Amino acid sequence: MKRRDFIGAAGGSALLAGCQQTQTGTGVVPAQPVHEVIHWKLVTTWPKNFPGLGTGANNLARLIGEMSGGRLQVKVYGAGELVPAMEVFGAVMQGTAEMGHGAAYYWKGKSEAAQFFAAVPFGLTAQEMNAWLLYGGGMELWREVYEPFGVIPVAAGNSGVQMAGWFNREINSVDDLRGLKMRIPGLGGEVLERAGGTIVNLPAGEIFTSLQSGAIDATEWVGPYNDLSLGLYKAAKYYYYPGWHEPGTTLEALVNRDAYDALPEDLQHIVVNACYVVNGDMLAEYTARNNAALKTLVDEHHVDVRRLPDAVLSRLQELSDEVVAGIAGEDPLSGKVYASFSRFREQVIAWSDISERAYLNVRGG
């Protein structure tokens, strides 16, 4: 489950390539190795085939099948097909499904520390998050958090910086957040609650009708690409940015520990490295498709895109610091993860200031 798995996977691929040879110089066809075909189920928190998220899970299953030469076949189930969206973690933990695909902040009921591995308000961007996970000790901590549940986590997607969300009321000051009923998960939801709002947790399939009916006043989802797919522009008037609550949301693959341990070593490497491929591919897809989707929302649907006021963002950041530090102080494992996350964030900001931020400021429009 470490970076050397890439090497192991490469070795496995070479072995498979050798097995595919069909004839020798004498024209004699060598005996082909016989492999048992293993069938896995993959349950997701996303609607079946939902763009980006659901199709990312589909891509993961497809890659595992292709990279394994068909030896490991994975069938994908959308939210509600086998288990409800918010029961994916439990299904993988219990072995109802060998794999899952979702976001770690959905499982804060299992462990408060899990939230750090999805998104932290005013935290790490997608590029920085991947760096912390792979080279800053984040993956080791993530596995430690999930170890008691018999589940192995692997980064398997990232949406990049999200939008702040869709609102049916203008946000001109912090006072406008008081009494706001908003669908917003994870640490961002706890920050909003501290600002006086009310958190409503909903799976993707229930967001549109809840916003349209007035059951909620606002919702965050992902960004233009996915928000356009859900038709949220039909249910809310204002589209706010930036996504302070999710600056680089990591999506996860969950793997049942017993099922993973039962695999041959080469298939273990294939499962892990297929996740890494999807992790990079999903971020590239969101970066590309958000562009076109935003243009469609503005040009064709006349969406009112607005920036949250500086005073609102400043107050949300203050509250975020309080919420995150409070969780770290109450739970030892969260404190351990928070210390690593905060240390890496502090270090990476110094570099980002003279690299990414400096370049984007110079590039301008």
C-alpha cells in the first residue's frame, strides 16, 4: 500500500504480458496459466453513472479488470442499488461489498478523524492534498484511522476547488448565514452551524427536490460540471464562490481488508494503482469540464455568479480554525492527524506563495 506498489504493479503487468504470448519460434503454443476469475462488488455514494463521481467509480472497476487481464472483475452499484448512499462504509466493513467509493467526511460517525482525509475548510488544494497523502505521511495516518474497521482507504479522485454553493437568499454579511438551512457535509457543515446555520445532510439524489421545495435554503454540491448535471440552476438564484469549505476534495476507494488480503500480490498492486490512476484522471476531468459547464450556466441559463464578501470569508475562516482545533483537542487520533495536516499546510503555503499563487497573480486574466 505504498509507492513501491507502482513497481510491483509494473512487474505484474510484465508477467501478464508474458502469459499472453501465443506461440514460440517452433510454432508450438505454450500452455496458458489457468487463473480463477474473482468477482467483487463496488458500492458508491453517488447516483449510478453520475458524471465525474459515478463514472470515476466505473473507470476504477474497468481499469482493475483490464489491468488484471480479466482475473479480477468488479461490478459497480450506484447509491441505493445494493445499499443506501450513506451505508457504503458499513457495507465494505461488513463484507457486503469488497469495495466502496465515496468521501471520508461521510463517515465522521465512525471516526471524527476521517473528515481530514476528504476536505478541511481553508485547507489544502488538490495538488497539496495529494502531496500530503503520498509524501507527507497522510496515507499512513488514513490507514491507521480505518484499521479498526477492517477497511483500507486509497485516494481515488479529486474534484479540485469546489463552489461555495447555490443559495436562495443573498449573502451580504455573516448575519445572512443565521438560520440558513443548508446541505453541507463534513467540517464545513460544522463551521456553518457555528455561524448560526442549520446543517442538512442529503445524498445527491435528494438535493434538487429539497432545494426546489424549500426544505433547504442552500446547498453545496461540487462545481459547475456536476451542478449543471443536477440542474441546480433551476432551483436556486445565486451561485457563490469560492469553495472555502472544500478547496481540494479527495474521493476515496474503500477496500475490505480480508478481501484484499485474500488476493494474490500482483492483484493487490493492481487494485491500489488503479485507484491512483483514477485519482489523477478525475482531477483532470473536473478541471477541463468545469470550464465548459460554467460557460453554459452563465451564457445559457443566466446564472447569477457571485463572490462571497471578504468579511464573510474572514469570519468563516476564524470559525473553521475553532472547529478544527476543537475536534483535534477532544479526540487523540484526530489530534494526531491534525498535527500532521497543519504542519504540512504551514510548510506548503510558503512554497505555494512563491510558486502557484505568484504565477497566477502575474498571469491575471
